Amino acid sequence: MAKSRRKPELSRTARPTHSGTRDGEPTRIILFNKPYGVLCQFSPEEGKQTLADYISVKDVYAAGRLDADSEGLLVLTNDGALQNRIASPKHKLAKTYWVQVEGVPDEASLDALRQGVVLKDGPTLPCEVRRIPQPDNLWDRNPPIRFRAAIPTSWLAITLKEGRNRQVRRMTAHIGFPTLRLIRASVGDWHVETITPGSWKTLL
């Protein structure tokens, strides 16, 4: 378990407010690199790993969620107001995902994502999309993704300012390039790069 007490520079949209904590307790912010298959909850569920299997700190809650089949940065805090500013789409806090897709999208396909695509629950907002090489120091996933030998894969960095259910997966499927692996790399100014899978660090 990796811990650090260094105070980061917080983006304006993610500054803590003590009014959101219980009984005037100091604000706590935890950054956790969620492994594949872990549920974003502390309550037990038979046959599943949860946050309680990794994080021993009491009275912190996830600010936003990651699906069990997604990996990467999860922010937890005891500050309800801060939790809302991180999780609520109305605050438009940028979140960047590393996305491994099946196939190699052309520029026209990427432009469609940048401009917004129409999903079943309505059009998505414009977003940032760029091709990237496989991220440095990328950890192995357990279980590994299923490759199809005849079809190449590629990596994208997608930055959103909204957060619908399984949005990134639905967006890449919409343009014909299914997501194989999804890692949340950053939330605002916070990044997952220095945190190993299953580890967390305290910022405040």
C-alpha cells in the first residue's frame, strides 16, 4: 500500500471544503488505482472483490464510479461537497481515459468522437481524442484481454467532461471500434501514473 502526505495543487473545481465533512473532520482525499474486476463499493458481495479488500480508511466514499471491468484512478473522499464536484457532470471536471480498441480508427472516426456522437441516451458532448502509443509502464491485466490474431489493436486518449454509464465503451462501439481495455488515467489534476494497481495514496 503506497501512501504519501504531500499536498497536491488542486484544480479550482476540486478544492476541498470542510463544510462537507462529518463533524468538522479534516478533509481526506485518497487516490486508488482500481484493478480489473473490483467493485466500487465497500459493502461485500459474494464472489467479488470490493474497495474494502484494498482500502482500510473509514468514512471515505468514491467520487464517481468505475465499472468492474474498467481500471485506473478512483478518487475517494470524506468531503461530500468535494465528492459532488468531482462526480457531478454539471461541474465538467475533465477525466482522461486510456482506451485500447479493436482495430485502428481513421481520422474521420476520431473526428466523429470529437464532435459528439448520438447514443441511445442522447448526443455526447464534444471531447478530446488523440492516438497514443501503449502507455509507458502499463501493468498486465488479470485476466488479459482477448486478442483476435487477424485484427490489430490501438490506443486512444479520450478526455470527457461528462460521465454517463459505460460512455466510453458505447462511444467507441458506435464508430465501429469496440473497447478492449479501459483505464482512467486522470481526474482533473490527479493522475494514476505513480500508483501501482491495487495501491492507494493519501493526499490530505
